[in-house]
Amino acid sequence: MQDIVSPLQNTSYTNKDFQRIYPELLDLVKELTNKWDPSISNESDPGVILIKLNALIADKCNYNIDKNVLECFPLSVTQTKNAR
């Protein structure tokens, strides 16, 4: 018997992770102001740290959104109460 593999298992609906969000935030700061450029700042600059923190939080939120969406489909459900 052939195993059924769910095509939904690794689908990313938000399609954004830290590696994609962080450069977008850097570009956004450059568009909003010309007084500070985070790409030439030191890694310990509080502004750069806050940008990285925001990118990390957005990555985690996107991960949770993807996992919650996958709980809606019978082939990718992981929690028993959602399967019922």
C-alpha cells in the first residue's frame, strides 16, 4: 500500500521568514528617514536591535499563522481535537 503524503505539510501561506523580513525592514527605515541608516550602523545599535526583534516577532507570528491554517485541513491536522 502506498503512503499518502500531504502536500500541505510544508506550505507557507505567509511566505515570510526572518531572512526576508529583516531586509524589508531595513529598506523601510531608509524610505522613512534619511537621518539614520541601519545598514551602516553597528550591530549593537539599539535601533538595529529593535529592528531585528521586530523581524523575529514577525517570523514567529508567521510561523504560528502557517501552523493554524494547516490545522484546517484533514491531511495536515496535528491535534486530535481539530481532527474531530
